[in-house]
Amino acid sequence: GMASKEESAELLAKRIASSPGSPHQHETKVYIMSHGIHLHHRALAILILFFSTQLAGQQATPTRVDQEAGALLTRQQALADIRTLSEVLESAHPDPYSAGGGKVAYHRRLQRLMRGVPQSGLSAAELHARLQPFIASLADGHTSLPFDASTRSKTDPGGIPLYFEVVDQRLWVAAVASSDQLDLIGATLEAVEAVPFAELVQRESLQRGHDNAHHALSSLAGFGALYFAESLRRLVPEWEDSEQIIVRLRRPSGHSEDLLLRPGQGVAYPLLRRESKVDLPKEAGSFAYHFLDEAREIAFLRIDNMTSYREMFEYSRALGSFGWEGWARRLFERLHGETAPSDLGEVIAAIPSATETFSGLFGAMREAGSRTLIVDLSRNYGGNDLMVQILLYFLVGFDETVALAEQTATIRKLSPLLAASSQSGLDPAEIDYSDSVPLTSEDYDFSGDFHFMPEATLDRAIRERFLRMFAQMPSFYTLFRTRQQEAAYRPERIVVLCSNATQSSGFDLMTQLYRLGAVIVGVPSSQPGNGFGDIRRFELTHSRLVGYVSTKYFLAFPEQPSTGFTLEPHHTLTYPKLARYDFDSHAILLLALDVLETTTPGAAPAR
């Protein structure tokens, strides 16, 4: 069962060591990548020795300057880094205590962590493995200490060479690295090295903060903890043979078998999937639109993330934020296939604009009289939510955009870390109500919380905040200041495609469209409506480990605890439906099209 967060790492290890392995023997088949060799033998249950795991697949992967090979941190250096981590969490995070049982429980865990540091010291990797469960006790998926980028080779990942996606709280094989593995697509994961799937999920939950029951699955899936060697070894220390990994899969027929898979090496991308029945254009960039039918009845808008649009870079530059320049240059080179110019203004101007894209979309829909807009957020892991306000401006106008924002309470934790994250710093005197409540640089900012602010004051504060932000995005402000194309077009039906990977600002957009009556189709998101976000980077002095901490608390559904925890789709993609679509890579879209055929425009969404 799930271990208490009060248990020490030693007790957790002993507990897992005593848990039984599988009593059964299974037929075992060996798959060797790029070859057609199949061998058979019997797989024996392997004793569970200890455990520790971590999340891979973090989009903002940190980098670290490695210490000399074999060098250890002294005990005092390790203790100093632990103290620094705790100071960051307690000063910058809105609430590092509640999920783990309160402030006393937090400090009990902290001191247990410190007591466990050996006199001989630790390597940075060993310290990382000990810090992760401590951070996980916050139950916050945004606050994390990801693996170093050096352990995330996409070419030679070294873990299970299968790409899993989530359905029915299971992982299914959606893509493979080798053509001789194509017959594995559709199979669901049952065990790795005889460690049952449920145990894998529990281990992941204890090593990484998660927002709801779907988040641990998301951490394991895709380019997650199962895909890379170091994270897989922490998750499954029972894996001792570097030449092969025993993976038990259940075929769609119901037959289970153990497979011997070679760790992922020399992987070429894109990975191999089932050929889709849907022919979607292969547009460059992370967002684009087109129509699914010749009559232009159904418009399809794909937004894969909110980190790759021009307005975000304009705003970051105006704000004096740090770290965006390198990403802007890399994005330019990825999009244009040439070296980025030295002038950052030229770089930003060449990045696709959300304003221009949405202007074209809603203009084309208005001209065609399109009845349906499908917004595909199934791969949207988030980013900067300015794009949310831009899209809503075209869809419903500025006033309703403000009204929608008022329905989510946001509480910001002020801290030195938050102040240091931009050149403009942080002045508590600029907070709307600071004239009546003298605020300090480590206070809470409730100016976005409707529980605290009078309605008229909140409306004014949100309007002023949006106006300040819009003025720092020339690509949008040029159009907005004269209210061009405001509420340009609102179709009869809006459908949102969702998956476990729909997170952060991607989830925020889905929430606002949900409030406008959109029909949600797909797999439940691993992001809660009520939770933490708006991360800031920090680095530990001695180990050079890089992490991220949430600085805001969001309440999108304050009066609906169940919805706030998990926003369930109106039409859920289940495994039987997925099988019916022959494990198509666009199965969620196929389900949405079926829903559109069987529902009447304007009808209330059914669950």
C-alpha cells in the first residue's frame, strides 16, 4: 500500500523489500531493436531490494556543471544544500505544509532528511535521490527537482524503448522505436522486472509531487521516468541486467507475456505509430489551424504548448525577465533552419504570432460561417498564459475575458526569489490594496482573489493588469488598442481535445473554454483546477542541482472540490473505444468527430 509521508526512506525501502513479487511465470519473448530475433525462456520473479524514482520528461530541463568524477559533497555541504532547499520552499511556495500534515510534520521530515546524510558525504546524484521524496511531500506537480539534462539523451535514452500514453488510468503502447515492435502498439503495461504496475505508480507518487491520480501516470508515460535509464533504475532498482529489460505487457486480446527489450539506443525520431485514419497537415510550429472539411464547417486549432509564440517573447523582453533569449534563438533556428541573427528584435519578429494566427482563424470562420471549432490541447503542457487572453479576446471580447478571469482566484506568494526573477524586481507598494494593508516583500498578494477583493475592485484590478500586459506585446496591442476584431466570431459549438498531458496554461485555456460551454473530449488532465503553479528557478550552491518552485495558488473551481481536483471530460476516451479506433494516433479527434455527429448544436454537454 501507499506509505505514509512520515515514514523514513529506510522504512520505505524495507517495506518495499518485503512486498511479494509475481508468483507466476510467463512466456518471455526477446525483441532486439532493428532485428527480427525472437528467443524464449521462463522469467523468474525478482526480489524487490529497495526503491527510489524520479520524473523524466520535464519540459524545462535544467543543466548543471558536473563535479569532478567521483567527487563527493561533504556532509556539511549536503546539509547546507538541504537547508537552502527548505528556505526556498518555505519562503517562495504558497503552502509547503498542508499536503504533508502541517508545519510540524514538514520540519520532522526535514530533520529526518538531514539526520540521514552520512558522515562520509554524498554525491550530487545521491543527494538528488534523497531530496526528491522530500519535495514530493508538497503534492505539487510544478515544484520539482528534475534530472540533469545530461541524463536525458533522446538518441540513447537507455530505458524502455516504448512510448506510453494514458487511458483508463493505464499505460498503453502508443509508439515504438523499431519496426519489429509495431505489433506491440495497443498493449498495456502490467509490470517491469516483475514489479507490478500499481507498485510502479505508487513508487512514482512517493518520488515526485503530483496534483491528482492522473499525474503519476503522466510522469511515467511519454518521455517520462520509464524511458530514460537513470530514472528507470531509480524507479526499478530490481533492474540489474544492462543488456535487457523485462517488461510484461497485456495484448488487446487479453494475453499477457513478458518481453525482453533491449534498452533504447540509437533511437530515430519520429517514433513509429499506427497509420492514422485522419489526414492532418504537418504544419511547422506549435500552433496552427485548418479546416477538416471542404465546406469549412469544422475548424481545427492545434496548440501544442504556450512557450513558442511571439507575444510571449515580447512580454518577457519588456518585463526584463531572464533566460528567454536562448530559447528564442533556438526556436528561430528550429523554425527557419538557419542561424539566428544577433539582433533579438529580428529574432522575435520571425517567431509566429498568436495574434496573427487567431486573427486569420476567426476571420476565416466568420467568412465561412463555420459552426464548430475544435481546439486540440491534447499535447499542450503549458507555458505563458497570455495566449489564453489573446484567444478569448477574439472569441468573446475583452469584457468577458475579464469576467472569466474573475472566476479563478489567484494568490501570489511574495519572496526574494520572486523579486529576483526579473530585472524589474518586486515592489509590494504596487499591489492594489497596499495603501490599506502595508505589505512586506515576503507577504501574500490577494489582489487576484475574489474571496478577498471587493467585486468592483477586483474587476478594475484585473482590467488594469491585462492592459499593462497587453501594452508590452506590440503584436497584440496594435490591434487591441483600437479594439479591432474584438469578439470576432463565436461558433455554435466548441470542442476541446484533452489528455493527461494537458497541463498548466494549457489546462487554463481548457478551463475558460469549459466555462463558455465547450465540450471536453479525451482523457482526464493530470492538472487540477485547484493547485499551484507559476514556477521560478532556483539552484543549490554546492551540488549545483537546479529546481523549480511554485509561487502562486490557483482556485479555478473553489466551490467544486471534485472538479477542482480532476476536470472530467464530457466524453472520455476509454480503452475499449481506443481499441475500436484501432489505436489510432488521433483517437481523441476521432471520438470528437463521432460526438459531433451524434449531438445537436446548442445541446447541453452530456457526461
